Amino acid sequence: MPAKRVILELGTGNDLHGGDYTKAALRAVQDALHHSSLVMLRTLGVNPKTGMFVDVTIGVAQPDKVDTEKVRASLPHGIVTVKAVKGGLDVPDPEGNDPAVIASAAVCVRLELP
């Protein structure tokens, strides 16, 4: 049976100095995770390490600069996939080379339910 989406959490993160897309992505994922409590997993008897599928989409202006493996490793449970797509926002620094990077994260949790 295909896994069904049971949770969708959204988050934003930034790196105000340095233009680090991975740092902004990690902060966006942590922001999304801090909005959730997955108590239903215990109620349903789901093993979060093997029965939970987590799909993460990161939106940033330069997706190729996100270390998706580092983002994947930051999630505590589940079988995790991460993709970076065009989105987010770069805020240029008109007086120097210190752009602010803003990332958006969508964290989708799927479970195999009867």
C-alpha cells in the first residue's frame, strides 16, 4: 500500500551573514520540526526509524549550493529524502559582499496506513 501524507510542516531559515545556503536550509528544517509533535506514531504503533517516510523540499535562490546530505542527516527519524529547488530569497548587500540568504522548507511525513 502506498504511504499517505499525514503531516506537512513549513519552516523558514536564514543566514544573515555569509551567504551559506546549507546553514539557511538547516535552520528552515529545524523551524519546521519545532512546529510538530509526532505523538500519533506511538499511538499507531509506527516505528519512526523504519515506518516513517520524510520528504524534505528546500527552496533557495541557488539550489546547487545546498548540501542535501547534511540536511538529510539533521533529521532525527525516518527514511529521509531531500531535494533543493529554486525558491527562497537572496537579499543583496548594496555596500559589500555579504548577502542574506532566506530558505523555505517543506517537511512532509508519510506513513503506510491501512
